[in-house]
Amino acid sequence: MTKDDIKNEFLTKSKMTKIIESTALDMKMSYMDAILYICEDKGIEPDEVGKFISPVIKGKLEQEAISLHYIKSDSNTLPL
């Protein structure tokens, strides 16, 4: 699969959201792990999918980061 094929597959935030949600649910993993798994599986760099991460997934990532004490809930946000 070429990078152009990957970009066509993840053409919208909506499609990427569905892929992330189903991967996280089916494989019982965090959203961050699901995103990294998808990137590894498709052979793309994680920084290339940032533009396809929806606000819904960003919110879930932020909640995971808060619960793991990676960021504080009132002063920091994820740089996505």
C-alpha cells in the first residue's frame, strides 16, 4: 500500500474516527495505542495522521492523558 492509498483510505476525519474507535474497542486498547497501532499497521508516521484526528478523538485522548497524570486537567492540553 502506498502513501497515496493510505491518504485515500483516511480521506476524512469521520473515517479515521471510525477506524480508531473500532480498533480501540475490538483490541481493548487506549485511543493513543490504537492510533499508534493503525500507523504501524499501515506503515505511516504518527505525525502524518494528526490532521485526521477528530475533535471527539482529541477529547478522548486528553481524558486518557489526564487520567494517567500526563497532563493536568485545568492548565494543559494535548498539542494536537
